[in-house]
Amino acid sequence: MAKKGAREIVGLICSVCKSQNYVTERNKINMEGKLSVKKYCKNCKKVQLHKETTKLK
């Protein structure tokens, strides 16, 4: 049986080159707004700001 709950799967895209590099989960109840994290981008070869998107590639 599948889990039901407040977690949802989201993708993280680079704010500079717009490539999707990471997939993660977030809690809809505890976290309001969009997730934004500084992570390493393999295309830019730098640490860039990655923002949440609901579309997964």
C-alpha cells in the first residue's frame, strides 16, 4: 500500500541555466512557499541557487 501524507516529490532546477539537477521531497504542511536551496550545478560547474518545480523530467 502506498503511503499517504503531507510529503510531495519536487524537482530542483538551477536558476541560471534552468536544468533540473536534483529531485527531493518536501512537507506541504510544515513548509509554506517554494523551496530554494544553494546546490552544485553540474552544467554551470558552480554552486547556484536551485528553486522548486513540480514538473519532473
